[in-house]
Amino acid sequence: MQIDHVENSLMEALAIEGTPIAKKNIYDAMKQHSVPAVSIAVINNGTIEWARSYGTLQAHGEGKAETSSLFQAGSVSKPVAAIGVLALVQKGLLDLDQPVDEKLVSWKPQNNDVTLRHLLSHTSGYNVIGFDGYKEQAPLPTLQQILNGEQPANNPPVLVQFTPGSKFAYSGGGYCVMQLLVEEVTGKPFHHFMDEVVFKKLALTRSTFCYPLPKEYVETAAVAHPGDGKPMAGRWKTYPESAAAGLWTTPSDLATLLLRIEEVLDKKMVAAMMKPAIPPYGLGPVVNNEGTDDVEISHKGRTDGFASGYVYFPHLKKGAVVMLNADNGSILLDQIFRSISHVYNWPTYKVETKKVASVAVSALSRHAGRYGTEHEPNDIYDIQVYLDGSDLLVAIGKTQPLKLHPESENRFFNLETGRSIIFGEEKGTPTLTVVIQSGFQRTFRKF
């Protein structure tokens, strides 16, 4: 019965004041967003209450998605990797506050003050937000080549951009430094280390950081679907940046990890993991409502053609993991979380209402154009804003254009994502700020 309610209660993040809140069926939403496969695991009362998969592993294909089907986890890799690394801290093999250059041998950071705590909490100062991955048969770089930005790596060099610990800046590059640290301290490839310390210990048989994806998993893995909605040639990209983006897993395995984390880490280390350094990030996960019974740990992830995320309330013993195989799936991901929240009475993921202001088309037209980050080559940060009649639309990376509703001439919101978009100016150049959540936003300059 609860499953039926979840499947038929998908809702947008926001509603316009005075209008009814519409609910969608999961299959209708999948079709709308061109998502071939969705897999869900719901945690309630400290157990996996149910798990279910929908659709096919490939658009118009015959391979039915199962709860055992693997999906790329993207940046959800980071909090999973963090659990393994914190196990090394617990054993005394690493120290959260020791400069990592004292342990690194084959590669040295140019700043001697970076610690493991900085790396895990995205306060290290390292650049390189995310990674583009490598298509089938493309040469794969070594970890040192990734860190140095040397061919065949397709990212810039990983460098410290500001004083470690002084502020928050999301960094996949920092997690690559952490990956190398683990490999050098343990003398093992990162995927072997995670197998031994986490996956085998908890009998998570459908999870791996190994790349390329081992043959025994290939036929049961979902196929990537980029922004055009078509299956990716070669099925998917490979991400040798394992700790940052390389995990393949299932919602049931991730849900099991969340429920049994204290079999890997003791209570003191779990508490340290859930303590934000600079909000909203703790040592791996995003942490909201810290210090309350409603404390929430979560993380989202994407690779080229996949989207995933988890939300878990450790004190309430509630949560969910959702994984899917399409670039356009991020909106659907949150719609599913919102439905689960509605059915299981979570403290977050509620629909909010907002008022719409009346703004002249001439004022809207000033915001049209392309925004992005020239120094961070990553297509998710290529943002197009344009007028369609009297509507202002935004397209981020390869995702579908979304309508922006004005709160004022410079502040807008989007119903599907719930995000605010603020237009401003910096040193005479127009800017666009995406407010992802309180304390977590990104600003882009107009080209």
C-alpha cells in the first residue's frame, strides 16, 4: 500500500500560491523526463522496508531493471569512500588533522597545510569540481596523471586555490588526493581497499569501485543516457577518479551501508563524520539539522547519463536511496524523494509555496545569455538563459530547459528543482547565482 502511494505522489519542489499541488505517477514522470530506469530502496523503522525497480536498463530495450541492477553513483562515491578512509583513522593509520604531505610519496601537494579533514569536508582549497569521464576504448590516466592534469587526463591540474580550512568549495580533485593517500598508506588499489574494509564486511555484493566495470557486472548494469535521451555509445563512461565518482552500486546496497555503518565505524567516528566543518558538509556527507533529532545526512551524484542520491535520518531510522540512468533525471530524483517524504512523514523534502511577481519582458531580457566558469571545464556549469515569448528559461548543461518564475526583477525560482536563481553583478560583469540550499550556492559570470 505504501509503495502505491509513493508511486503516485510525485510532486514538484515548489507550488505557486493559490494553485493546487499536482501529483504524478512515477511512470508518467519517467516518460516526461526520458528516464529509462529507476531503482529505489526505502528505509523505515531501521530496516529496508521495500525496494523496487522500474523500466528498462536501456531506452526501448528488453533488459528489465531489477533491484540488483547496478548504476553509476557519481559523487555519492565520496561519502562512501569517506567511510572507508575514516576506518583508517579509527585504526590509527591516518590522522584527520595531520598534513597529508607527510604521508604522500609519489605526489606532493604544493601546500603543506592540507589535512584529511580538509579533503573530506571540501575545505582543502583544491580545485577541479568534477570529472568528465572517459568513453569506451579511450586511454585511462593514472591517478598521478589526473592530479597533474597530464594526458590522457581530461582535467586541469589539481591545485590549492585558497588557504585550507578558510572556506568551503566543492572539490572532486581533493578526493583524488585522498584516494592516492589511501593507496600509498595501505599499499592497495583503492577498489581492493574498499572491498576489504567496507563491502565484504557488510556483504555488499553489488558494489564496486573497480574500473573498468568487471565483466561479471556488465550485463546487469544500467546504460547511460545523456541529455539527448539516447543510449550512450559504449554503454557508459569510465571514471578512474574512484573516490570522487567511480562507484557502481544499487540502492539496496547503499541503504544497507547507511543502516549498518556502525559495523565499520564506531559511534565516535560516526559523530565526527556528521559534524559539519563549514556547513553544509561533514566528513563526506551533506549534514542538515545538525545536533537535532531530525539530523539528516545526504548526498547527490551525477555522471554523464546517470543521477543518484540518498537521504537518511539516522535518529529517526528513515530514509531512501534513488538511482536512475539519465541526465534529465535529477528532477525526477527529487520528485521521488518528495513523494517518499509525503508518505513516510520525513521532516524535509516538503513542497513549499511561493508568490510570483509581475516583471516586464524588457527586464527579463536583460538576463538572457550564457553563464559559466571558464577555468573549470565541466559542461554542467555551462548555463543558458533565454526568453521564450514572455517566459525566462534556464538550461544547465545538457538538462532540459526549465521555466524561471520571478520573485523580483533579479530573483527567480524554478518549480521543478526548488532552486533560486539570482542575477547580479561582479566587477561590472553580470552574474548568475544558483542557490542549491542554504549555505551552498555557486556563482557564474556571463560570457
